[in-house]
Amino acid sequence: MASNSPGGREHAFLLCAIGADATDAKPITLHRLIDAGLDWNRLLARARRHRVAPLLVDPLNALVPERVPADIRSLLSRKHRGTLRRGVHLTGQLVSILNRFEAAGVRSLPFKGPTLNALAYADLGLRQSIDLDILVAQADIQAATLALVELGFSPRLQVDATRDKAFFEFENAMAFRRTSDGCLVELHWALTPKYLPFLADPGQVWNSVTVAYPAGRAITTLAPEPLLLFLCVHGAKHSWESLCWVADIARLITRQPTLRWEQLLSDAAAGGSLRMLCVGLLLARNLFSVTLPEPVNQMLASDPKGGAIAHTLAEALAGEDAPVMSYPARVLFHLQMRERTADKFRFLQHLALTPTVRDYELFRLPKPLTILYPPMRAVRLVLDYAGQGRRP
């Protein structure tokens, strides 16, 4: 990648260093960028912002030692060790939670977190995990909540009897935190909100599983195909604001060479998430040199709108600051990421009528009046965002 690319030498160095390719040309390119006048502090700031700093350890260790400042090597090594310790700790907490769920008769399926680390990185020190994401059946939410409370967790949002039906209808996860160690758990009853296209039959994820081995622990998790699709949908949900989400996709593809691509593309098309998948794959291929099967490349070439979106996102990721979309631009982006008209209308309906946590906190309605939350949200949006551009 040329040093005069968007983002300058530091961005080019970061993409090359943590890219999926492992050719002999990589060290040569990195040395050339150093010779051109690499600013190490800017590089570290960019890596931290995108939460990929631990991924720099191995590529920098492969360079001629005197070309990398000793304090940079030391700092990144400490970051890697700290990330590894947290990953091992989170794995232990995940096993404890899953054991408690099993004892309570709760069927559960963890995803992201330590299991993603194991499938995509094979090193708990390379990916920074913030919380634990666990999918349970909606019928098991109460039992899972009680199990978490017994383990010392408290829900971040108290949902009382007057609002629980509306909350569980419109949300897809609830956050829990344990004050003793700050451990965070996201308890999901669906992988994505109803407005976000994913799979035609979301229930099929329970039959699409594999076993991952974070810290040597055997844990059943999402199979690589639905996991890859989920990562692309998750990135689209958050407008691809961080390179770490692209790195997850690139590493998963690289470490899972037997991906069933035909099944993946079919599932995405049936669920209305094909463009989200395409944009995620384009970012991984174009930024991190991921090799994709030729039929997949042909499919990507057949969606010029997806290609244009990926190009715009890549330019935004190259900026010095975190890419921030205005509220109208974010709405337009989410509409463009849907290839089916019905999904576009579903998204707009959700935006206008689906209450958020903020709506519940602003308006404390008694149970007989909870049907007023949707129209009250529409009124609030008009009042809040007319001329202000704030996010919901």
C-alpha cells in the first residue's frame, strides 16, 4: 500500500501489519514505510482507536529489532499480555456462567468474546474483548436472569412489570454487570433486533454450531458461516466505525479455510442481509488482503452499490478521527445497506415507532398505557431531531 494513501503512512503501515497475508513482501513494505518517516505515536494512537494494537506485536517482532523503538515494543508487549490475561479471565467467567445455565436448564450459545478469539485468532491476547455475549431462548430469559443474579450480576436496566412486554418485544438483549470485578454480560434472546435482516429463520443458529477452545476450554458456539454473516451484519449496524470489526472478519476467513461459501451466500440472500455480507467481505479483501473464492469475487463485482459503500467506508476508516455520521446520513446508510424494499420499510418503521431505553426512562407509563410508547417515540423524534441532528 502506498504511503500517500488516505490516512498516510501510519494507516498504510497498520493495514499492512495486521493484514491477513503472510508473504515475504510484508516486512519489506513495513521497512519501506518506516524509512519514509513513520510517526510511531500516531501509529499507536490509530491502533488504539481501532482496538487492534495487540495485532501489531507479531509483525513488529518480525522486523529488524533496531528499526522499532524499544519503548514501542515494550508497550505493545504489555498490551498483548494484558489482553491475554483478560481473555483468560473472561473465558473462566464464561465457563462458570454456562455451567450455571446448564444446571438451571437454560439452553445457551455464546458468541463473540473468547469463542470468536479462538476461531479467528487462536490467541486470546490478540483481540480485545469487552463483554460476554450469550444467546438464550426467549422462554429461558427469566431463568437465565436468575442464574446471573446468583452469580452476582445485576441488570443495567431495571425493567418493571409495566414495561417488560414492550421491552422484550423491541429489544434483543439485556446487559448485566457485576460490580465486584466489572464483568459485563450481554444476554441475547435474538442475535439481531427484528428490524435488522439476518437469517430467514433466526432459529436455525441453534443447529449451526461448532466447538471452540479458548484457553483450552471446549465451548459450543456459532458455526463459522452464521458467525461470519453475523459479524458483517453487526459491522453494518454500527456503520463500520472501527477496523477491529473488519479484522475479525479477515481473521475468521483466513483461519477457517473450509467455509461453506455457497450456503453462506444462500442464507444471506434469503434473509435479506446479502449486501451487508458483501460490504464486510469487500472491506476485509480490500483493506486486509483476504483471499476470497472466485465465485465470491464475482458476486461482489455484481453489486456496484455495495462496492461504492465499501469504498466510502474505507476512506472514512482512514481518517485521523473516528468516522462519525450525521443522523440523516446514518439513516440513509442503513437504507442503502438493505437490498430488499420490504426491509427498508421495516427499518423506517422501527426507527419511527420502536421505543428505546431512553423512551422508557423519559416516560414512565402504567401498564394499560404502554401501547402509547410507539406514537410517543415518533413525537419525541420530531421534537428532538428537528434542527438538532442528535442520535436516538
